[in-house]
Amino acid sequence: MELKKGDKVAVLDDVLEGYVIKTEAGTVYIETTDGFEMEFSAAELVKIETPIEALSDDVDFEKVLAEKKLPPKPKSQRIKPKERNLPPMEVDLHIEKLTTSSRGMNNYDMLNLQLETAKRQIEFAMRKRIQKIVFIHGVGEGVLKAELDYLLGRYDNLKFYDADYQKYGLGATEVYFFQNV
């Protein structure tokens, strides 16, 4: 590319910019933005601005400007006061609710099915940004409740506690998810 008087240029190996004053036999004289006159070989300079007149006529400036505009920011969804206290998602972990028949399953298999169901529901609630889940585990000997507590304790972004006694008795655990908004 040939440089001519008035072109804005930058020096390749230095932090200098300026305008071409004149060119003579491969030597280019520039005036830096600080007002100093310097000489460089044409290979040491690069043109950094193209005047608008030099751009081709087929450039649609309106289209370019439209592409540069940022899309409008999506509005955050406000949760209405009545929706804040929606009943939590309930997951019944009783084995008869999870499978048509538990015949042939030992206690270990049943417990694993219940815990896998709980884990799947926790992951689902996190993806769908559901704020509360109640796991109904029943009273029994407390094995499922203890395993469920252990599982829930491995997550950082939630807290869990006994669910509403009047509604569920002693056989349910409520999980509250902290939402990163």
C-alpha cells in the first residue's frame, strides 16, 4: 500500500502515530501526534485510518450501525407477592409411589431408587429455578431421612429443614434453594 500526504499512520515497532508530511524514494516523513517530525522507511509504517471517501459506495452505513446497536436489555421478571408463597414442589419418596412393584427389590435397591429420584428432582429444581421442594419420606426407622440429609448436605446453594409439621407431620423435609439473581 502506498502512503500519501495526509494519511494517518502508526509505527510498527514503536508506540508512535502521526500524519504523512511527504514521501521521497521509500522514505516517509511523518509528523507525530506530539508535533515531532520523523523519517521512516515505508516498511516500518502502517496506515491506520481510511478516510470515509475511500470506502466503497456499496457499504450501507445504516445496516452497519444497526448491527452495532446492542439489543435491548431483557426486563427482569418481577415475582408478584402472591407467587412468592406458592406451595412448594412435593416429591413423595415412598417406594409404592416410585415403582409399580417393589417385589424382588431388596432394601438397598429401594433406598437407591429413592435417593436417585431425590437427586434427579434436586437437579431439576436447580435448572428450573424452583425455590422450594418438599421431600415426603415418611417416619419409619429414619434410614431414608438420614440418607436424604447426607445427600442434601453435599450441596452448597440450599438449606433444608423439617417441613411444616401441621401439613406433613414428622415425615417430610423441606429444601430451600438460594437463587443467584
